[in-house]
Amino acid sequence: MDAYLGGRYRPGERFPVKVLVQFDRTAGKHEVTFEDIDEDRWAVKPKNFRQMREQLRPKFD
């Protein structure tokens, strides 16, 4: 993570507020998504946990 962030962001720039890492073990695929601003993105709460579970489920094409 340090190597990736160090290569993507310049010294003094803010790092992402969240990182979503999704794996598909059976297909051997992965995806990494960075959120730079919205701290509430992917926020799982009692009211939305079912919707978030589906939203965050990996869908690799």
C-alpha cells in the first residue's frame, strides 16, 4: 500500500479516505477502488447493510 500510494500521490497530498479491495478467489481476480473525498462512501449501517452487501459484492466482467 505504501509503495502504491507513494507512486500515485505526491508528498503533501492527502491520501484516500477509504480503500475498497474486492477479491474473487475462484476466478483469481481482484479490484481496488480508492475514495479520495467521501468518507461516507461504503458506510455500512444497520439500516443499509443488506443493500451495501449487494453493492459491495464483486462483479468482475
